[in-house]
Amino acid sequence: MEARGFASMRGRRVSLWVMSSRSAALAAPPETLVVQKYGGTSVGDVERIRKVAARIAGAVAEGRRVAVTVSAMGHSTDRLVALAR
């Protein structure tokens, strides 16, 4: 999936790209802020967290501006909902 558009940020018009693949993100102009979101099984254990960290470090090493958000680790949301009940 790839979508392009514009958003207003603090009175400035900024380009907004939504991409679901690494190759699409690499095709974006270098000045583009790349936002990566990870959660669930992609951060479910130490090995996967290391892979995510390597992907983030790789994007930074390529000169990309990167913002990262991480949601609950694998199955954590289900456990929290169960505890809430």
C-alpha cells in the first residue's frame, strides 16, 4: 500500500506518504520523515526486537529521518484486556 498526500504541521504544508513496504520507503525523497510502527509479534521476543532495532539503525545509516512508535509486545494487549475484566 502506498498513499501520498499533504498535511499541515504548525502552519507548514508537509508531504505525507503512507507506505507498507521497505522498498517504497527507500523510494521516498531523502528529506521525507519515515515513520515506522512496530507492535505485536514483531516485538514479541528479544530476537525480533533486535531485528527491528537493526532495521531502524539501517534507515538512519542511509540518512533517513526516522520516527518510531512501538505498541504492545506480542499478546500483551490480550493479557491486559483479560486482567481488566
